[in-house]
Amino acid sequence: MACLLANLATNSEDQASLQGMMFVACQKLPSAEANTELLCHLTRALANFAIYKINLSYLINYVVDIIRYGLKSSTVPVQAQSMRLLLSLLVASPARMASLLISEGGTTFFTQLGQLNGLMDAVQTSLANDAPAIAKPL
């Protein structure tokens, strides 16, 4: 059922009708900690829900649980889905998420962020547009 929910959560047209299921998925995180497969599907569902603006204000309320049960999980796919979720929330609400991440799990978040394959290369490439290594005198 959680796998189906995660797949359904990708559909932009059904977000309003799926919010009740999103609420349940958020509430199930603590009880899913011992079941790796369930936790993986729940975090994937929530990461998919986080793509849509309609869900952001609700999901931000569960950042502490997402960090505790997802980001700090010993299972790599659960960590990766949690990072997707947290990054979506960070982009949508930078100030609030930065505050939550710093107070609730900044070390884990930033450590895993630095370990994401290709991320630092992409960031450096993007920054090079505004901060080139070689420039003409101003």
C-alpha cells in the first residue's frame, strides 16, 4: 500500500485528494522505523508529495520526524528519499527550513549533503557563473 501511495504521490492532478493519505504517511513514520521496506516507501511518498506546493506547509511540521526516522536511518535509500524531501522543503521555505535543520539535525543533513554523488560538482559549476575563478579587473 505504501508503494502505491508513493507512486500516486507523483501525480500533480491528485494532490488535493491524496492529502489524507499524506497525513497518514507522516504519522506512520515512527512505527515504520523497524520495517525498512515500509520506511523506504513512506519516505519516497513524502518526498514525492514535497514536490507540490499544496503539501509544503503540512510537511514542514514533520521535519523533526523526517530527520529522526528518515535522514538518520541506517538504510541508504531511506536517507536518500529523506534528502529529496528535505531539499524540496528547503527550496520552498529556506528560512524556516534552515532554522529547523540547524536546531534538529544540521550535522546529519550537511554531512549527507556533502556526500551526494555529483552534487558538489553541480554546485561548483553553478557558482562558477557568478563567481568565476578568473575574471577581468572591475
